Amino acid sequence: MSDGEPRTLLLGLPKGSLQETTGMLFNRAGYEIRFSGRSYYPRIGDPELDCILIRPQEMGRYVEQGVMDAGIAGLDWVQETRAKVKQLADLRAPWPNYRPVRWVLAVKEGSPFHSVRDLEGKRIATEAVGLTKSYLRRCGVRAHVEFSWGATEVKPPVLADAIVDVSETGASLRDNALRVIDVVLESTPRFVANRQAYADPWKRRKLDRLVLMLLGAIQAADRVGLMMNAPREALAKVLDLLPALGTPTISTLSDERWVALNTVVEERQVRELIPRLSEIGVRAIVEYPLNKIVE
């Protein structure tokens, strides 16, 4: 490649349950993504990025092989495929499918199994065979691990003695009268890169900047900005109330009896915070949305 030829980076985006939330994340980070019908090649508003949709279960393998320079995949599938990739960021966020999920070892209610050691020589069904086998090795337990093609939660006690399945809320386990006896892994979406690609100075700089913007959008996801005017004599009380991300910015107003403050708080705190600020004399309180916070 000549020095003047434009360079691009191939990025894998997760197809399926993570797709919509991933698109929202990139849009908030300033990278406009458009998914088009059945196409596996989304358009992104950066000429130096190309995107392809891939199932998260395959992402780690393709990134390791260098088919893609980087991608987003759950920690669970990275470990399941034992992909040798560079993990650049944990992308956990307060959005559907980006919250932590748990892979749990579960048995039928009323079964005689109460710990993983009780499953010595028993049958365990799971979609994550490699993950489960690694867990059993760490526990010093030998059991028969079988791949499950779906509906894993209905298999105990007839088709399997136990299962290892993914759970976000636990509702499906409860609906099928299953009891969790251990947590195998807590998983979150990860931004992973091919090791050789990350060793390339241009690609590394591009990836680091992309990750910075994605994390900035996540940091701002559940926070808002607050501006307000406070009596100088009440400033100490105001500062005690403000759970600021950092030290609030304080400015002097033309009326020296008042100061202006600008700060960042969690959105869930606002409904309690604003009335309390008003009670101690704070005025002109303005709440405004945030797109990114870079710490």
C-alpha cells in the first residue's frame, strides 16, 4: 500500500440481540450507522471504517484470525472459542443486552444436587460447551457435557441432570422451576482487536480513538448536566448535596452574593436533588442531556 492510499479498518458488529443497541451506541459516539434490510454490511459515517455483521459466537475467532481488525463480542463467547485477541474495553452499559449477564449452573427444583461437586459423572447440557468444561476443570469435577441446540432450560431432569445457561433476569429459570447452584461466568460486551492489527500504529491510533468515543457515550448514558445559581452563603450546603462526577465548576456572577455552578449527576438522582436544592435557595436550575463524558 502506498503512503498516499487511504487506509480502512474492518470492524465486526454483532448481529442479533446486540445489533440495535450497538447501533445506538455508535450513533451516540458520533459514528452514524445505518442498517439496511438484509445487508450484512452496515454503512458508517467514517470513511476509514468498514463494517460487517457477524454473530457474536463467531466474532472472537474471526478477529483472532485477522479476517476483521476488531469487533464487539461478549466475554462469554470470547472465552468459549478461546480466541486470542486483545481486549480493549468493557462496554457494559445501562441498556438492553449491554448489561452484565450470567452463565449459571442450574438444576431442577427438588433435585438432590446442591453444588457442582454433586454433579460428578452426571450429564450437563449447554450451548457453551467449552466454557462449561473449563469451569468443571477449575472445580475438579468430571461430568458429561453435551451441546444443546436450544430450549436448554426444559431438559432437566429427563434429558440432563443440570444445565449451564445464560440468564439476565432469571425469569426463564424461575418459569421452568430451575434452581441456580453456581455462577459460571459474568459476561459483558467487550471491544476486542486482532493483536497484529493493534500492533500497527495507524490501526492502533484509530482503534484507541474509537474506543475513547464509545466509552464516552457509555459514561454519559445515565447522567445529566445541571446548571444553577446559588446564594454564596449557601454554597457549602449545595456542595454537600451535589454528588458530582468531578469537582463542580463554580463561577462568580455580576451579583457577588450569587455563584453559578455546573456539574454532572446521575439522572436517577435528579428528582430528589432538585427539590432539595430549591429548598436551600438555589435558583435557575437547568437540567440538560449529555452525549459523552471523557474521564
